[in-house]
Amino acid sequence: MARSGSSGLSKSLILKGLQCQKALWLAKHPPAFDLPPQPDLQAKFQLGTEVGVLAQQLFPGGIEVPYEGLSFPAQLARTKELIDSGTQVIYEASFSFSAIFVKADILVRDDNSDSWRIYEVKMGTGVKPVNLDDVAVQQYVLNGCGLSVSKSFLVHIDNRYERQGDIDVSKLFHAEDISAKVAARQQSLPEIVREFRQTMGEHREPNIDIGPHCSDPYACDYIPYCWQHIPKDSVFDLRGKGLNKFDYYQRGLIKFADLPLDDLNKAQRQQVEATLNQQDVIDTNQVKEFVDSLWYPLCHLDFESFNSPIPKFDGTRPYQQVPFQYSLHIQQAAGAEPQHFEYLALPHVDPRRELTEQLLAVIPEDACVLTYNQAFEKGVLRNLAALFPDLAGAINLRITNLRDLMVPFRRRDVYRWQMRGSYSIKEVLPALVPELSYAGLKIADGMAASRAYHEMCGLDDPLPLAELRKAMLSYCALDTLAMVRILGELEKSI
């Protein structure tokens, strides 16, 4: 058992405790368990930092109390010095009360007054309950330090903003007054803090079972540890909705073999029975009908895109999907060796015009364009058509010729038990073509590809940049090669 940690708290620890006191205890008493890395979370933190720094321009001329390079006491002393000297705007102001340490994103002094306004910056597009708890903790500590807080605001992204030229921070951000909602949360904080200190001081791990709280409001860091007793092929692996999985778990009905089949919908029952009996299903008539709906030349198309809270290019909005890469395998006839075409944007250059022109140049007007989950590719193409009216006719012609390879798997015309109830290409490919795999790739899913784009834009050294681009191309090429091979398996089956 780990040795007891200190009773010191922070805003992040209090928020963790509000979600689950076991997570709070584990943060102070780390388990002897290797938690996997969380690259998505790390990337999110980095984006959040960029958003926070940009939001400081809403109140220019402020002075920052840096986190790096200063001890906690030094940060507290520097904050007091700035307040006492009459500073009007402080970024990352640091406070400690009752052994709770917080940093306020932006602190603005009211005109000719000793009262202050808190501006908490988030990269979401609205106010969430957890944001109110976040600011409530800050105000509790600031009040405890003797600071008068007149109002509290949540500064979030306005996703209606469209960039034209330099970022207009006054339009990118929206500051929402949350003072009344924050005040309502203040009354319970002293008791919550006492309870959390008692929890952290316990020598044994709290006896708190898994539940919906594990992922609400965020996926907990300790899910791999707390869920390690859940077996493979459990009720939590069932696809689809309509079933309270935690209700079955609490009744001891966890493994597929334990589940009452009559309680499940048709797809869930098929998943359970196929898994337990290792059975495969194919409706050859439906598969033949799908295959016969395709024609040649046949173009297997896949886009990769990124989004960002801060629009990167003119004409884009926060969190808009911007395509930066495609892979295309073209077959001239059934069973023919495909010809591969690809595109990957250069860093910091709006790729959309060049990507579109190159794509139109290699996809014949009369070709069948096959995708996997066409809703995404269709959405990308429609946005490009709206952006480039002179190319809209040619783009819309390709949209008309779109077909979706996901259809026979979504309808379960073809189902193999290894697919685990999913029709994702990441599950379908190893089930149908086990010798072809995403395992071992540096980039192995769309989220990683999006992260790689942002990483690419931050690299100056040509060697790691070349290696990263090679990995990005390899991943996207496998997506469309996978489609070629999956279609080949469907053709063989009929």
C-alpha cells in the first residue's frame, strides 16, 4: 500500500473528488499499476493552453504569474505583490486558502475598486456544470484570501465565428456571466473540503465500485485500474443502446454467457450468440445486391481531417473539420490491382483548394466512388463544393457517385464473431482479412492522424517531420487498401 499523501488540495483534485472520491484517493496514493499513456488527453491540454493564452488578449496589458520556474510560495508572493501594487489585470494569479491552491486564468480589477472579476477560460462551446464547480472553487479560495469577487465569467468558444484575416478574439470568445450559479455552489464547499481531506487521510482505498461516474463528466484516469476485474466479452462490450449495463453488472450478470438473451435487442443477441458459438453470418443475396450496385472504374476514397478551437485558416470556424489528406486506390475492373494516389498537406498551408483540384484530376467523372461511412466523406465534399463554386459541379458529380462499403456490415448482411458487434473498419478488417492489420503502425486511427497534423505544424527539424509524414501516409493508405481487400472478400463470398 502506498504511503499516505499530504492533505494539500488543488482545484483539479477537488474536481476529481466531486466525480469520484476513489479517484481523489488514488491521486494521492498511486496504485502499483501501470496506467497507459493518454496522448489524446495530452493533446487536449496543449490546445487548452493555446486557447488560454489567446484569451488573454481580451484584456491586454496584464502581467502573468508563471507556473513554470516559480515555486508555489513564489507564485503566491508574486500575486500578492501585483495586487498590492495596483495591477489591473493578472494572468494565472495564484492563491492558497485552507491548503487549497488555485490559479485564476484572468483576474481583472473593477474600475477604481478593490473588487475583482474572475474570467475562467475553456475551449468548449458552452457552460457545463463542471465549469461552475471549477469557478466556485476558485472564488471560495479567493474569498478566503480576503479578495472581493464581484462577478465570475466563463469564457468559451463561439463556434459561429468565421475567421477572416487575423483572429478577432472579441468574436472568437464569448464571456458568460455565471456569478449566480457559482454563488449557489459556494455554500457546500466547506463541508466538501472537510470530507475530501478525510478521504485522502484514509489508509485504505475507498470501497467505491465502478459506475456511470467513471466517465461523467470526464473519462477518469483510473478506469484501466478500477475496471481490471471486468472480463473480456462482458455486458459493457455490448453494442447499441436500450440496456442499462450497470444494472446487469450490479446483479452479477456480467459475462455474455450470463445475460438473458430475451432481454437483448436483435443485434445484441446476435453479437452474444455469435461470440459464444464463434459463428459467422452472411446473407449472400443482400451482399450480391450490394456488390452489383457498384461499377468500374472503382475509386476507394478516404479523407483525414483536423479540427481546432482556434480556426487555422480564413473561411473556417472553430471545430470545423478541415481535410488535409486523402488516399485513393483505383481499380479499373473487378479484382484488378489497384493504382494508388495520395495527398498530404504541407504544414501551415490551407490545403483545401489544392487537395480538391488534385482529387478531381484523378477521379474519373463516371467512376464509382466507394467510401467507408460515406456521411463523413460526403460532408467533406459538400463543404468543398460550397467553398469553391467554380468546382462545385465537378464535386457534386462525384458526390452523386458515392457508395458506402459500410452498408452490408451495418445491416449485418455480413457478420463475423470477431467483429465484437461493431461495423467499424478497424474491427471488420482483421475479421475478414486477418493478415492485414493496423497493429504496429505509429498512427493507427483517425484521432491519431488529426493529432499528427497538429504535431507536423509544430516541427521544424526536417528528419522527424519526414518520419511523421511517412507515418501519416502509411496510415491513410492502409484505410483505402483495407477497403480494396474487404470488397474482394465480399466478391469471393458470392
